[in-house]
Amino acid sequence: MLQILQIVLPVFLVIGTGYLAAYLKFFTSEQSSALMRFATQIAIPCLLFLAISRLDLKAEFQLSVLAPFFIGALASFILTSIGAWFLFGHKPGYRIAIGFAGMFSNLVLIGLAIVELAFGAEALKPAFAIVALHAPFCYVIGITAMEISRADGVGFSATVQAVVKQVFSNAITVSLLLGIAANLLNFTLPEAANTALELIARAALPVALFALGAVLVKYKISNSVGEIAMISINMLIVHPLIAYVVGRFIFDLSDDVLRVVVLMAAMPPGMNAYAFADLYDRAKGIAASSVMIATALSVISISVWLVILQ
């Protein structure tokens, strides 16, 4: 158990340090947002570009690796949306926003750090493959469902435009696409440029974790305890459980790959859950609170999954 804590605690201690620094006013809200912007708009895109450009695409982008994670994500979205309807009586737009919070995992800010600490740098290869498809998959599902469900839906053409704009106006998505293009074209950066990107990329995960904690200070806890509990259960238990069953019994994944897929599926909701809710002005309090509460609870749930997987 001590070994598990040595894997999980450093990540959440960095998040907690960021939260404490912002709470004690060492960082203003604007400074915290700027730090997060550096992490998500510059450092993480550099990290992902380098990783994807060097990845063996044919070896890592396999249906058997990707399907367990994304089947679990889609199932979690459907279950959370249905629960928001039947258990809590929310209107269509709120159901989809809550469902999105039950689907979009914090793979980049927390997932990559946990996987590397738990299983080593080599284990990041299947993790990067999942990350590459994660945002496009979730936004296509979420935006399409939202536009169809809204009473003031704007039609198929506008829905497609909204999906394309949201997916491809994201720095992380652009960096992934550029990395894939560089990989396929066998393009190599000049040594100086490559070294510069590596220097920036080294800051990505620690800065992102610290910034995540600092940014979480500004979100208030919602009174929607039931919805938050439902999202947390789906994200921290149901999604990884489905990924485990599908990966183990349908695709017969090796233990090394299966534990990476399941651990990535066990991550709490990402900040994009709130960004999506804010985009449509639906269930913003629930989305923000689910990010905070599930992130805190994931200290325990990730530890349990690591015990199971190891």
C-alpha cells in the first residue's frame, strides 16, 4: 500500500500545493488562469506534439487498445445522462451537460502523470494514443447530442459547424494533428527547435498539476450532491470497470496494456467538463463541483485501482 501511495500522493500533493497557494492569495485568480493557459496552450501541446510525432502509430493505434476506453466513456455518458433525466428530472440540455461531465476524463493533467509514475515512461505510448482521440470523440458526442436535444437546436449544418469549430480550435487537438502529420511525413525538427520544445514539454505536467489546483479555488461547491455523486461513481468506478471487462474478456489485452487503459479510464472529470457546460450555459455549478469533488475522491479510487491492477 505504501508503494501505491508513493505513486498517487505526489500528483495530488502538487495539485494541493497549487490549491493552497491560490487559497492563501499567493496567486491571484488571473495569475492562476495565466499559469493554466501556459500549461494547456503551450507546454502540453509541445509535450503531445513530440510524443505523437515519435510514436509508432501502427503499433499503438489499435482497436483493441482504444475500444475498451471509449466504449466505457460512451457508456458513462449515456448512464449519466439517463440518470440526470430519470433520477433528477433535468431538462434535455442539462442532461447532456451532466452526461458530458460523466464522460470527459482528466487524461492530460492527471492521467499521464499517474501512468508514468505507476508504470514508467514506456507505458505512456498507449496512453498517448487514447489522448489523441479523446477530445474529438467527447466533443463530437457531446455537441451533437446537445444540438439535437435543445429545443432551440440550430439544425444539422450548424451542428456540424459547431462540432468542427470546438474540436479543431483547441491547441491540444492542433498539436496532436501536427504530431500525426510530422509522424506520417517522417518530418524531423532542427536540433535546436527540438531541444527548445523538449525544455518546454518538461514543464507541462508539473505546471499543469499545480495550475489545476490553483484554478479549482474559484469554483464553488454546488448543492446538487446527488448529481455530483452520480458523476463521480460513473467516472471513478463504472468507466474503468467497463474498460477492464471489455479489455480483458473481449479483446484479451496483455496485462501491461490493460492496466494503462483501465487506469486512464479511472481518471476524474477534466476541466473541459466545466468548459462544455459554460459553452451552453447548462449545469455549470454541477460540472464545476464534479471536477472538484471527483478529483479529491480519485486519490482513493485511483489507489484502489492500482492495487487491483498490480
